[in-house]
Amino acid sequence: MADFEKTALLDEKMSEAFDWSDQALPVRDALWDHFMEANGHDTDKTEASMKEMDAKSDDDVRSYVEDNLKK
């Protein structure tokens, strides 16, 4: 149960989790797209980055998204 609560933000829609976003895709997918663009579409590197995100708390994920995906 604790793991589910820890990563709940990743499964929320961007528009529900962040008032500045109008994207309907889940935070997890937005992060995947962000990492794919950042590393030249290297799936292995993106997967490693996503594993790091999965290990973070919602607060840490929220902070990362605010710092890196907010336009």
C-alpha cells in the first residue's frame, strides 16, 4: 500500500496534478516523453531515468516536473 501512495502522482493526469498544465496524459507519460527527448530517444536511458522517478516521493516528482516540464 505504501508504494501505491508513494507513486500516486505518476498516475494522475498532468492537468489534474498541475494547474498550469492542460495535458490529459498521465504524469508518468509526460516524464517518459521528457526523458526520451532529453537523451536522444535512447529507450534504455529513459527506462533508467523512469526507475529513478519511481523511487522518488510524490513531492520529489512534483518538484522535478515543476522545474523541468513547466513551460
